Amino acid sequence: MESSPAEKQTVRVTILNRQYILRAAGDPRDIERTAAQLDDLMLAVAAKAPNADSTHVAVLACLHLADKLTALERELEALRHRVDRKSEEYRGMIDELIASVGDGV
């Protein structure tokens, strides 16, 4: 039985006082929450740069999000390295345990 692709739904959102109609396959509430977070960010940027046009505000918001993404990617990579080190450590402990049990037989 094949799974059918998710049906796209229309979602209306407002970002920086402008309405957008989006077609999205995911949960509309997720799209609305994401749009609300983006709207909050862009409004905060606009408040700090009141003379900036919407394109400038959007670029600054994108830079903020890109910086956040880069930090999260670094954090994820550090966690992956930590998991790899721990996995090797545990693998060594298991090998030692197996060897000691085998020596006792």
C-alpha cells in the first residue's frame, strides 16, 4: 500500500503587516506558529531600525536566523562528536567485559 503525498492546504499568515497566502503540506498550525515567530522577529528588527525598508528588515532577520542556524549546527556537530566518543568508550568497555567473561570460562 503506497502512502499518498500530503495534501497541501492554504494557510493565511501575516508577516510585517503584510498578508501571505501559503500552500503547505504540513500542519497549518505549525506554519502559523513559524510565521508568527518570523513576524515577531521582523517587528523587533523594524523597531530597532525604524527607517529601514521591509527588504532591509528581511535581510537583517535572515542574517539573525542564519547566525542562529550556524550556532545550532556547531552545537549539533559537537554533540555528534561527544556521542561518537562515548560510543567508542562503551564499545571498549563491552569488549573488555566480553573478554573477561570468556577468560573465566
